[in-house]
Amino acid sequence: MDTPSPAGRLGALRSSFQYKLFLRFTLFSALITVVCVTLFVLHQINQNKRHAAEMLRLQAHALADSVRLPLYAENTDLLESHARQALTLPEIRGVEIAAANGRIMVRLGTNAGADLIQQSVQVRGNPLTVLPEAGQGEQRPGELIGEVRLFRGTRDLWREGRRLAFLSVVLATASWLFILFSCYLILKRVTASFNSLMQGLENVHCGDYVSRIAVLSDDEPGRASASLNDLAESLRQREEENRRLHAELLAAMEFEIASKEQLVTINLDLEKEIEQRTQARQELKNLVEQLPMGIVWSDERGGVEYLNAFMTKSFGYRQDEVQDVDQLLALLCPEPEYRERVAGKRRAAIEAWEQGTRVTFYEVNALCKDGTVKHLNCSNQRSGARIVDIMIDMTERELLQQQIVRNQKLESIGVLAGGIAHNFNNALTGVLGYISFAKKFIDPSHNSHELLQQAEKATMRAAGFANQLLSFAKGGAPLRKAVPVARLVDESVQLATRGSNVTYLLDLPPDLPPVYVDDGQIRQAFNCICINAVQAMPDGGTLTVRGRMASTDAERLPAPLCGCYVELSFQDEGVGIRDEHKSSIFTPYFTTKAALGTGLGLATVHSIITRHGGVITFDTLLGKGTTFTLYLPVYCIESAQPKVEADAEREAQQALVSCSRRVLVMDDEEMIRLLAAKVLAAKGYEVTLCASGDEAVAMYGRASKEGVPFLAAVLDLTVPNGMGGKEAARLILAQDPAARLIVSSGYSNDEVMDSYRDYGFCGSVVKPYDSDKLCGVLEAL
């Protein structure tokens, strides 16, 4: 038998009954010992403290009796002598003698510290009244003369406590060890019989039926050991009988096994062949099911044997609805003449394959079960007795290509429109500014004053058209935040249908998540779509808006979307869109309702949705209505970008800028510079002009060094082929953090114009502006 390792013996000891009982007794006795020693030491320490306090009280009374007369006479020298005598007492650290009014007469030693015991005794004069008779009440105390305070140290008490604790711990430890040793001897003798019985049980459990347990006594463990010996003998005899029967059974089975081995080998080979064929067939079927193209198997007579999942999902026809190829072609191509041409192309493709030429592809426009039409690229092959039809769906690829071409066209138009609108705004700024400036020199009763007002209104209307064109062409970077889309849809639908004969139906689930968009821009897009839908139903109808959650993880969304989106569909019951107009509905100024709009609505919607990382699609049937579908990104924590507020300290510094009247105006248009100079000069400002950001930075720095700083600087945001206002503001603020800068631009929707404080500006003025607006911004500083 192998000798157990030290780790094994240690494990056996820890799992033994003797060890567990000894461990519990050890811990219990240790806990009792610690508690008793702690209580004893604490009791003795408290006793010593009370004794020291009592002694201090007696010493304080003795000192009070000795200083009564000197304290009454306020003899400081004698009081100090008594105090020094009291300070010579053991552990007395401080003495204070105070008069009745609280004035300290004598203070010796120290009276501060957390380890001092204080005792105060009032010093009263002896009463002058006659002593009362016995039983006639207590004597009244004399007049208060003062107070005596003694401060005693506790170092001797702590020293005595530590000594007492050490002796107690030593004695308790010795007693605890003696008790443990006695307990170990008693437990060892008590558990000897149990250990012998456990050893016998382990032998029986391991199959050793020969070893016997020594019976050491006639008590319960002894009688259990004897019974275990009898059980081991019975098991030994039964094991011998089982071995004999087992040998006979093995001899009988050997013949049976030998006769079946050959049959088993044949069955295994057959099962392996069947499994390989089944696996190959299943793998081929899985591959065909997952192919992104339609697969149809048919026999020589044209009977359809198999349709893969792509055919069922894309076209909507189940296999039990399609019996043969002719029936399938009748469903996909309902027009007889077109169906006959497709059938001829199919026969030619099969013949080309049989003759060994390369695969021939032909195009088919197939009608789905839901009424939509898909553009397919088809080919045919022969596989044994089967004919395989392969159908590749090119619809989404063509739509994506059309969308790419449309986006490129819109982008090109947007660049052109943005440049035109910006230059137009610059020109309008001069026109509007000079008109408003001219009005100031004409009396309101003059006939020309009303003409100038009409010209000013016409100019503002032209500016509105320019801003609408800018909104389509460029706009600003969306200032995104979490927006509940249901509220915006409800407001836009109510606004568009108010006063019309169009009703609306909202199907928006309450758990629709918020979208991560610019509130104002998306509101403008919704308004344009709803107004367009109402205009498409002049005779009335219902505008239905539906919303749901869509994700690329669960379904296919229009390219290039990826992630989670809110899908909103706006369905009207109008006249629909003609096929020749479908490619132009997002083109600026294209409209079929010239009397109702300018043609910028849907172009602006497309621009806004695209800037938000979304997609807009449409589906229309002539005479049945149109459905516009918008995909907007869902709000999540990672996508939320915190907006940094303007620095309060910098604004406070700006408030301390010298109140001079010098103003710097930077603009690339000479007409605007001259207008600003005349307008501001009429208001008493001293104006300095420049045409680029480089000149503005240099002039501002030179003025600061010469000690004649500018009150403010009006910077044009966009300067062709030069430094604009954004970069110039950064360089000026690097020189003077307290600079007062005003941004000016014809791009009213630019991000800098929306959040000018984030870029260091104190104000903004949108072109075209009149003289009052420019002066008002300066006066606000």
C-alpha cells in the first residue's frame, strides 16, 4: 500500500472528526479567554482611574482649604507658594487659582492635553452666622471666594494598565495552552474507536474484504466494528460467487460477439455512406438557400422541383403555387408577348450551355406578388436531368446607382447654388444697407420715402429666397440632440392640414425612441413633406404617418444605412408622380405645381436628411398616392456630443474693454465695406476697413501695440481665396482674449452663425443687413 504524501495526510487530518471538534473547542476557549481578560483589564483600569480621580479631589479640597485666606486677601505671592507646593505632588501637572469673578490669580504647569484629569473645587468663606442646632437644618455655605483647579497626568495609569494587560495576557495564554493540551489528550482517547471504525469502512469501500477491524471495547463503536467485520466476510463470499458467474457469462458472450462482428462492420460501412450522401445533400441545399440569387430546379418536362428561399422572399410565390416553368413565367411576366420573348431567351441560353459555349445572361423585368417590379439578370444551366434557372436581382444595385448619380448631381447643384446665394446676399447687403441708410436722410412725408420702403421690402423678400436656396445648398452642421420625433410629427401634420379638407392619421408607437437630430432642421423637413402631401390632395384625402424602429441587424435597410433608425412614412392619397418625373423630384426648382411652390421643398428635405446621416426614399403609384419614407438615426449616449458654453471669465474680461469708438470692418466686398463705413461714421464711430483676415489680424495687433485698441471688429465669415472670419477670430483672440468680435455672413444657417459664442464671437449679423441692424449689434456691446 502506498504511503500517503504530507499534503494527503494534512488533508485527512483537516477532514477528521477529532480535528474539527478540537478546532471548535480551541476557538471557543480562545474567545472566552480574550473576553475575560479584556473585561478584567478594563475593570482594573477603570478602578485605577476612579481611585486617581478621588485622590485628585481630596488634594483639590486640601489646596482649597489652604488658600482660602490668601485668596480672600488676593495675596498672589502666597497663592503662588501654595500652588508650587501642590505642583510637587505626584503626577500633578498643572494648578490654577481663580478669583470669584473668574480672573486667574495663579497658573502653574500645563492644563492642556487629552491625557489630563481635571478637578475643580470652589473656595468659599466660613459662614459668620451661628451654627444651627442639631436637627434644625443644614448650614448655609459661605460666600464664594474663588476656585481651585488641579490637573493630573495619566501616564502612571497607562503604565499600570499596560503592565496589568501584559500579565493578564501571559497568564491567560498559559492557562489556554494547558486547557488545549488536556483537551487534545481526552479527544484522542475518545476518538480512537471512531478512527478504527472509519478505517474499516474505508477498507470495505475500497473493496478490501479481507482486512478486519480490531475490537477494542464492547461499547457502541466496538459492537459496530464487529458488525462491520461480519459484513466484510459476507461481501467477500458474494464477490467470489460473482466472479465465477462473470467468467461463465463472458464465455457465453464471446461466441455471440464473434458471430455479430461481421454484420456490424457491414452496417457501419452502409451508415457511413448514407451519412456522407445526406450531409453532402444538406450542405448543397444550405448553400443554395443562402445564395443572394433565385435558384429554380426543373425536370425535362418543365416541372418545378425546387425554389430556394430567395425566390420565395423576393417574389412572394410559394413552391405549391408554381407547378411548372410555364406557370412561373406566367406569374413573373403576365404580358403574353413579353413572356414569349423571355421564354425564347431561356431556350437559347439552355442550348448555348449544351453546346459548350460560355454562360449566356439575359435581362427580365419580373412582376412580384405584391405588385412591384424587379429587374433580373438571368442565366440557365443543365445539371444531369435537371435544368437550373439562376436569377440575379439587379433592382437595388440600379436604385443605388441612381441614388449616387442623383446625390452627385444635387451636390454639384448645391455648390453652384451656395456660391450664387452667397454672392447674391453680398449684393443684397449693399442694396438693403444703402436703402435703409438713404431713408434716414428723407423725411417720412416725402414721396420717395414710401418708394424706398417698398424697395426695402422687395430686397428682404429676395433675401428670403436666397436663404431658402442656401438651406438647400449648404445649410449648417446640425446642432444635434435627443428629440422626441412623435411631437415634431404631430405639430407638422396639424400645421399643414389646418384650414384644409385633408384629414390625418398618426400611427406612432408610444415606445418610439428619440432621434439624434437638429430640432429646427428636422421640423423644417417635416413641414415641407406634410405641405407637399396636402398640396397633392386638392380634393381632400387622408395623410397617414406611420413610425417604427428599424435596424440593419434584423432587416435590410436602404444603402448605406447601418445601425438603428426610426422609420417614418408619410403616405398621401394624391395623384402620384409620373414616371418621367421620378428622377427629378429632388432637383431644385423642379415642380409640377408652379402656382403653389418654388420647387425647393423636397430638395431641402433631401439635403437635411442626408446631412443627418439618414436616407429618404419614395414609392408612388399614379392616381393612388405617394409614400415618402425617412430613416433618422436613433439617439444613443455615445452619439451625444456635449455643447461647451462660453467661458465666464473671458466674458468678464470683455466687459472691461476700453470704451473707445474705433471699429474694424473686414469684408471681401468693397460695396459692403463702404456701406459699413458710412453707416458707422454717421453714428460717431471711427471705422477702419480691410478686405481679408490677414489684414484684420495685423491691424488689430498694431492698434493694440500703439495703445489705441478697437472697440470691436466685424469679420466676414467667408473670404474667397483668403483667410475668413473664423480663423481671423482665433488669431485675434490669441493676442487679446478680451477682444469683442462680431461675425458676419450670408450663410445664415452656418454652424458658426448658430453657435458664434463657441468660436469666440460676441455677436452675429446675417447678410443682408440694414444700417439699424449693424448699429444695434454694436450698441449691444
